[in-house]
Amino acid sequence: MSDAPAVRSAAAGRSAPPRPNAVVAVLALAGITVSLMQTLVIPIVPELPVYLHASASNAAWAVTATLLGAAVATPVAGRLGDMFGKRRLLLASLVLLVSGSVVCALSDSLVPMIAGRALQGLAAAVVPLGISIMRDELPAERLAGSTALMSASLGVGGALGLPAAAFIADHFDWHVLFWTSATLGVVSLALVLALVPESQVRTGGRFDVVGALGLAAGLVSLLLAVSKGADWGWGSGTTLGLFAAAVVVLSAWGRYELRTAQPLVDLRTTVRRQVLFTNLASIAFGFSMFAMSLVLPQLLQLPTQTGYGLGRSMLTVGLVLAPQGLVMMGFAPVSAAITKAKGPKVTLMCGAVIVAAGYGLNILLMSEVWHLILVSCVIGAGVGFAYGAMPALIMGAVPAAETAAANSLNTLMRSIGTSVASAVAGVILAQMTISLGGHALPSQNGFKVVMALGASAAVLAFVLASFLPRHRPADAEPAPSATPPAETAEVA
């Protein structure tokens, strides 16, 4: 396209970073630090109304604000990273994370807490930006394993953060949670400054402000309706109005993006078969992974008088789920090896089968703590396979100059899946209940239905992955680091 911005690249003829191991470790740490934000407040959610002097429904915005901030920031930061430098946007995201953590740590009321949590959500683009930096900076033979590890950090941080957050909440003032996240953010920021080089693969050009505002408005409307629909009522005017607004705004946004010369999201790229079906499978995987995160903690904490609850503490919940994060990290190199030998399509399909099997186990095995540890590890292994394959599929189908934007959109698709899972599971567990001591509690059959839906979502991801092209991206195009600047500009 003649009016496409030229790609500036100094990658040709430049040697690999002198310390690729350090680059991978630092980026993975940054990804784990950011993913901690999703589970940071879970141990204190029941006490937040007291801490913040607010109602339970208003205090829940401390969770919702992070979701909305992440949804808005991820595609915007990805595009800006492609245009002006991925490391630069990575550093900006970590600054937002530290700033939000400090605001929360100093908060004793609702409004500053919501503002701080929204700032933390704005840092969510760290993982797709890190993956994109790896594509630009690492030797080709290191790319698959490194991106698999970086992608797995989304789950690793959440799994490892829950027991740590529960321990801190039980033994220290709740503000320490946020001082801890601020400290981790500062460490990550300093390490990125010291060890991660700035990618020279960028597009420049003009930022699509209208497209960014349109996408933000559409996503906020959609995710607000999904996440708050149960509180407001699924048939309420507010919920239905937000769904309608999302449809109208996103439709208008799509038409605008197709007509503008330098769009925020290149929709023509997103409808390529490999990108489209990877993103659809990501939504299904996001649903499937989060279903487990909703079921297992409740099973562990429900009183034993129900006949199926295990009556354990939040700290125990965290310790039960922590091995899942270690399994995801451990299976990252296995995922990379399968991708190298058979292609990322096969890896993604293997992950879907493993996740579905994990949910099948959960339906049969849910009466002992070790049952739930086994289930979480099996599902974690499957998610590790899938999350390792997705970046390879995306990067194999888009030009180097669009890597950050494409990976950010893929991350957003997973987030949409988790939001839908939360809403659907909430409805099911609210409808299928038993009465204990005058209180309505989710029934065992309700949990089994959610598990069956998690398995079904994994099967759907398998079916979607079957439509991906057979050949590995590496068979069809040269390694990103070997792409000459002129060729990259032409593709872009």
C-alpha cells in the first residue's frame, strides 16, 4: 500500500543481544509481575467494603476497574509499541503499574482505590509487548521457547500470586499487598532499563486516535455489561443498553478502521485464517482456564457440612493452585519442542485435549485436596501448551512491524473469554444452589455444570484450531530476525 508508513529497522546485520538469557528472564519477570495484579485483591475482596467504607457492590469496582483498564490499554499500547518502540511502551506500562500500586497502597477510600486499580490494569500490555520484543531481538532458535515462557507468565503470576497475597493479607496490613506489587514493579522497571534493548523495528506514522477511542468505548460497554450484568440484572435497561451500545459502537468502529489509512487494528490482517482462528481459540481457552479459577477456590472453601466442600482457608486455596503455575512454566519448553517439530497448530490442539481431560477428571475427582491439585496441574499443563502456541501462530501470520498490535489483540481475546466465563459461571452457580443454615450456596451439580462448560470450551478450541493452516509458519517465511528492512516495509 503506497501510503503505508515505512518500517525503520536496524535489525539487519546486527548481532543478537549479548545476554539473551537475561532478556528472557527479565521480560518473563515483568509478565509475572503484571499478571499478579489479577489475583492481588482476591484474598481481601470480602473485607474490601469495610476497608474502603463502601457497599459490597461499589467495592467490587476495585476488581472491575482493572479489567476495564486492561481492555482499553492492551490494543492501544500494542499499536503504539509498533509505531514508536516496544521497550518504550513496556517501560511506560511498568511506570503505570508502579503508580497504580502506590495509589492503592495509600488509599483508605473507594475512589483512589478504583483509580489505582485502573492504573494497574493499564499495564496489562506488558506480556504482548515482551513477546514482540523477543521476536525482534532473540535468535530464531530461541524464539519458540522464550515466547512460550513469556505467554505462560500470564498464568504463572496469577497462580503463584494467590498464595503469596493470601499470606500477606493474613499476616500484615492489607496495604502491604500494594507496596509489594509496587516494589516488584520497580525491580522489573530497573531490570528492563538495564538489560532489555530497544527494538528498532517500528512503523512510525500517525496514531489512530478515533479508532482508539471507538474501540475503548465499545470494549468498556461490552465488558461492563458482561461483568456487572449479574448485579444489575441481565434484563435491566442498563445492561441491555450497554450491550446495544457495544454492538453499535464496535460496528461503526469496524467500518471506520477499514477505511482509514493507518488503523489502530488492521482488520484485514485479523481475518486471515491463521490469525482469525487463533483469536477465536483464544477466547475459548480464556473461558476454559477461568472456569477452573472460579470452581476450585469455592470447592475448597465451602463448609464440609455441604457434603462436597472441603472447608479450607484462602491460604490453602493459594497453595493448591500454586503448582499449576509451576506446571505451566515447566511445560513451556515442551510446548516449544512440539511447535518446532510439528508446528504450533498441533501444540494448540494438544493443549485443548489436555484441558478437556482435566475438566473430565474434575467432574469425577473433587472430594479430596489432592484431587484438586491434580486437576489444576493437568489443566495448567494444557493451558501452558496452548499459551505457548498462540504467539507462534500470531507472529507467523503478521508482518514484523505489526507484531505488538497483533499479540495485544490476541491477549485481549483471552481476557474477553475470561470475562464471559465469570459471567456465565456466576449465573449458573447463583441458580443451582442448596440451602445451608439459611444461606444459599452453590450446589455440587452447579459446579459440575461449570466444569462441563469448561471442557466444552476446550473442545471448541480444538475444533477451531483444526481450521488453522497445516504448514508451520517457519516453513512459509524466514525467521523474523533475518527479514531485510526493505522486505519488511513492503509486507507492512
